[in-house]
Amino acid sequence: MIKNSFKFFSQKKKASKNQPDPISYKSLSDSTLGSIPKFFSLLKKSSKHPYPFSFNKLLQKLAASDCGALSLKLLSFFLSKGYTPHPSSFNSGISFLCKLGNSDYAQELVNLMPLYGCEPDIATYNSLIDGYFKCGDVVKACLVLDGIRVGKCKPDLVTFNVLFNGFCKTGRKNDVFVYMGLMWKCCLPNVVTYSTWINMFCKIGDLKMGFKVFGDMKKDRVLWNSIVLTCLIDGCCKVGDFEAAFELYSEIKQAKLAVNVVTYTALIDGLCKKGMLERAECLFLRMLKDRVMPNSIVYTSIIDGHFKKRNVSDALKYLGKMYVQGIKFDMATYGVIIAGLSNSSRFEKASKVMEHMVNSGLQPDKLLLTTIMDAHFKAGNVKAALDVYGELLACGFDPDFVVLSSLMDGLCKHGCPHEAESYFCREKANEISYTVLFDGLAKKGDFTELNRVFREMLEAGFTPDKYVYTSWIAGLCEQGNLIEAFRLKNRMVQEGFQPDLLTYSSLIFGLANKGLMIEAKQIFEDMLKRKFTPDAVVYDIMIKGYLRRNNEAAIADLLEEMGKRGFSTASCKVGRENDDST
């Protein structure tokens, strides 16, 4: 339809520029506009042109009713009859094309406006700039602004707000500062401008700058609204500063401004992501008390939080509330539910939810299928996991490093490192892919292949991190190759990586397994000096080592130390009794 309209426009371009004057047809004025169909019917019966303002209002109503294609068709029809519309009628079509992502067609329509007696105004160019940003074409958006600066139109505050919004969404902070200087020469920022800037700084994690802009806004006596504070609240929640977030929330309340669903969503989502579910649920009840209806994001955040805490019954309870409220499930909601059920080994229920999702017209994406595959691996069902991987390929998804790393990790943890290696793709590999393969080969004790992969990793330009070294050391200790393990530990330190708890526990295990308890004790004390807190696993390794040496005094000291650190000593005592009985 759009192409046909432009075919007509190109034909008209070649025709005479002399158009008949529009007739002010009083019977079609705004007062008789009962409905769009009635107005359109009158237009069809009349041989006269519609009054420009009435016709423009019709097009605006059509566009607002998601009938933009029809409004463009009507415009082209009346232009074919020699009609000269109001410039806003063109703007309506341009805005519609930009929303569809057809910014080049929109530019064409702008270029044709003078042929029909209409000059583009600043609203025209603002729509065009916004359209280019939505298409991700920042260069063309800037060229439009540069063009109007030297033309008859002058940029207004809306122009700069559109520009800043586009820059913020594409993460171009430096461009914002460049055009800020230009804006100050033309106009002063308003609340929309400031909220756009604050939102950008909060999104990139620069809260300090966000609060500075908020301070400048107050100095300039620009009245802030709940949107401004919601941007700051969202930024605070993302970095875990809930004290500051709730202070801002209180400030909205004190100003007697309505706390909207976006504000509550930012707070509840932030709390859920940090595992603070009790506080999130209290805020949820407060939200209901304020008569603010929760949206799908709020419910999805709480459901996801409960699933991650293994509170499956509570997650399903909120799922039921969501269903009763008639809130439509989106892809994010389905993803959280299916992933939560899968990770709780409730695959049958997850399968039913997946079926419901497909029936609603949504298809599982690559991330969701990867999550289900990973859940099957964790549940110990390798065949089911590989079936899901096959389904992912059948859906036409190209497995990226996330998918392949998850697949290889699952196979390695089930003792199939060589099968995992068959899925290794050097072109798509990154540090994580190599680390996963390293861990699997080390656990299997295949150090010949591990050395080959290590050389390949270096040739590919990747630098091994501490996880690579730790996996390697753990594998060597498991095999009893302590000399090579300590050599690798020294190399790890020389490369600038400090041993972590797993490194120390692996070395202690290797030494204790060889009966070298004096050396194991030295490593244990070195770990304490370096401010590493031993876990129950380390204590268990040391106690079992001393049991084999019948060192009751050393065992008693370790049990006492465990008690002071809050660890349960029951399992260790059971181990002692079993050892004594043998």
C-alpha cells in the first residue's frame, strides 16, 4: 500500500504544479464530525474538497486508531483530486512511516511536500529525526538537524528533546554534551529534557552525574515530576542503593505526587533481583493500597524472585493472581515461568506452559531453549538436554557462544568432555568456552588434550584467567600430580592472578590425600593469612586427613574452630565414627 502511494506521488511530481484552491466546506466542519466513517461517507458523496482542518483531524484520528495506512491512502487519494492539504496532514503520514521504520519513505514524502503547496515545518523535521533514530540511523538524524539549522525552520525544544532521547537510547553520551551547547543558544531545557539526561546517566550507571543534573534542575527552578525521580530510583535500584531509592520514593509522596506503576515497578524489580522478596511483597501490598494496578513486569519480577529462592509454591501463587487479574502473559513472563519450573525439575508443568505459550502465538526464543537445556543437564537428564538442543537448531536458531558453552558445560559435568569438544567451535569461542572445556578435561584427567587446548587458546589470542588455572590445578591434585600443581600455582601468581578458595582447597586435598598433613596445614594457615575464610569442605578435607594419621588433637582443634565459625560438625563426627568402626 505504501509503495503504491509513493508510485502515485512520483507520478504527480511530473504533473503540473498548479493545484486548485481548497474549498471551505462548512458542512464538514468539526461540529458535524460525529464519527470517522460518517465523515468519510460525506467526503465520498461531495464533489468539493474537505475543509483542511477537518480533513487533518480525520487523518490524526485514523493514525491514533492504528489506521495509519488508511490515513496515508486517503491523503494520496485527495492529492490526486488536486487537493492542497494542511501541512499537518503530511506530518501525520510522515510520523506513521517513521513508526514503521520506513524513514527513507518518510524523507521522500518530506521532499514532495513543496510540490503540493506545503512547506515542511519544524514538526515535520522532528518526526523525521525521531524516525531516523528509531531505525538506528544516527548520522541521518544529525544531518536533518544540520539542514534545518541553515534553512527557514529553526530547531525548537522538541527538536532537542527528540535528539537527546535518541542519543540516550543509543548510548551516545558524548553527542548529548555536544548538542547541549547548541541547545543553550536556542532555548532552555524543560522537565522532559532534564528527565532524558537523568535517565541516560542512570542507565549507564553514572548515578553521581544523574544526581548532579537533578541538582542543576532544581537550581534552574524547573519543576520536577515523578518521572524524574523514577529515573533516579531505577538507577539506585540497579546499583543496590535501596536507601537512596526509598528516600526518593518518600520525596514523591511528600510532594503529594501520584506514585505510578513505573515507579513501583522499578523498586519491586530491583528488590527482587537482589533477593529482598519480603520487602518487595510489602511494597506490592502498598501498591495495591494506593490503587495502582500491578503490571506484568511487577508480577514477573516477583515470580522470578520466588523461583530463584526455590519458593515454587509462592511463585505459583503470584502466577495465579496474575491470571485472575486477566494480565496478559508476554515473552518475559513465559520465560521466567518455564525457566523456574525447569530449574525446579518440574519439566511436565514447564512443557504445559510452553504449549500454552505457543498456542497464544508466541514462539520460544533461543535464550529460553538454552535455559531449559541447562535445567535438564542440572537434573541429570543428558538425553533430554540434547533433545532441546536439537529443537533449538530445528527452530532455525544459530547456536552462539552462550548456547555452545552451556551445552559443553553440561556434557563436561556429566563426564563427557570429548563429546563436549565435538561441539566446540573455534570461530565462536571466547574465554568462557575454553574455560568450560578446560574444566571438563581436567576433571577427566586428560592432560594431553588439555595442553593442546591450552596452546590453541593462546594462539587464538585469549589470555587464560584464574578459572583456567584453578581448574587445571584441581585436576592435577585429583590425579596426585602435586609437583606440577604447585608449579602451575606459581605461574598463576606470576601472571597476576591470586589463588582463590578453590585453589587452596584443591592443593590441601592433594597434600592430605598423599598423607602430607604438615604441608597441608601450612597451605591452610597461608590461606587464613591471606584473609580467605575456609568453608566446610576445606575443614572436612583436613579432618579426614588427620583421621588417617590418628591425630585426635588436631581434629579436636579443627572441630572447635568450625563451631566458632558457625559450621555444623555433625557430618565430621559421623565421619570419625565410621572411620573408627572400620
